[in-house]
Amino acid sequence: MSLSSGLIAAVALAYMAIMFAIAFYGDRRSTPLPPRVRAWVYSLSLAVYCTSWTFFGAVGQAAEQLWAFLPIYLGPVLLLVCAPWVLQKMVLISKQENITSIADFIAARYGKSQSLAIVVALICLVGVLPYIALQLKGIVLGVNLLIGAGADATGTRAQDTALIVTLILALFTIVFGTRNLDATEHHRGMVLAIAFESLVKLFAFLAVGAFVTYGLYDGFDDLFNQAMLAPRLEQYWKETINWPSMVVQTGVAMMA
């Protein structure tokens, strides 16, 4: 079963229009949201950590290795739960020093060295570009699967999809993210849009989980029983935790 590229484009455009509308509403709103609503919005916006590759990379990794996917999610959770003061101190320093980037933050801790800021910015650029490319690859992969072109499909259509997505994301970032380089600017519109996106992602995961659990199987008991009895998963369930690797990866995820 496949969907037409026109339908996918229409849904994508409608979704982006909703995102832009929510962001504009958040920026233009004269009064702040109630404290309880702001807490929910901020909490949901943290799910921006789960990028498009989460749908493919983390799920695929969990399907191949029982515990390999856990550290990259365990690290941020432990940081938020066990050491919230770290984030509070970072926010306080950023406001005091009027810092708007990681490069400026690190440079400020070492005498506001401009050369250090340049080096950090270059390192971030080299590290982020491949990851952004991975996100675009995940989006193109999803489109290819929906239109029935296959996961490994390449060519002009795939390139066009990646280009269009890149331009839209760049426009959204420019309009709602980097137009004002002011540490006191909270980017309420962008945060509100990200919170909405997180709701969509949460609903998508729950919908797929419900379909698999109750559509393909007869509930959780049936799902786990068949998984435990499947011959090809025998070695999968015997996999043990590699604690040194788990600790290192969790620590790196906390720092990220």
C-alpha cells in the first residue's frame, strides 16, 4: 500500500502551515500563558531531543540490540532528574553574560577568548552538519516508504524532497529562532510550535504502538509471549548489558 506524492505534499504543507500559525500566535500573544500551561509547553518542548532519526535509528537499534538504544535517552533523563541545578546555572550565566550560543558560553568561561569561540563554533559546525544530513535522510526515507519507492530509492525526487525540507526548516529557524540574537528573547512562538510537534510525535508513537499491540496481536500478553517464543529472537533475549559501554554512552548523552 502506498500514498500519492501529491497527498503527502498536501499533508506536509498543511502541517507546516499549522506550525507557522502556532509560532506566529506564540510570538504575537500579548500576555504570557498561565504558569501551569507554560510548564506543560516547556516540558513538551524538551522532546525536540527526539529528532526524525529517532523514528528509524532508535527503533532499528532496539530491534537489533536489546539495550543499545537506552543510553542516549537515559542520559538526559538522569541529568534533568538528578542535576537540574546544572541547567539552572547555565541559564543564569547565559542571562548574566548575554550569551546566545555554545561557542560564546564556553569562551565566556575562559576570559571571553574570541579564538576559543571560533574553534568551538567550527567544531560544532563539523559535528552538526552530518547529524542534520542524517535527519534529512530520515525524512526522505519516510517519504519514500509512504509513496512505495523503497527505503533505498535515490534520484531527483529524493534530492528535491531533501532540498524542500531544508529550505522550509531554514525559513522556520530564521523567522522564529535567530532573527533576534538576544539572550533575553524567549522565542515563545518557536517553543510553542515545538511543543505542538511533540504532541504529534507522541500521538504517532502511541498510535503505532496501539496498532501493533491490538491490531497485529491480541494485547501485551500475546505480543510478549510470541516474542519470547520466536526462534529467531532467542539470542536477542539472551543479550546482557555491557556496563562500561552503557556508562560511557550515558555520560556522553548527559553532556550532549
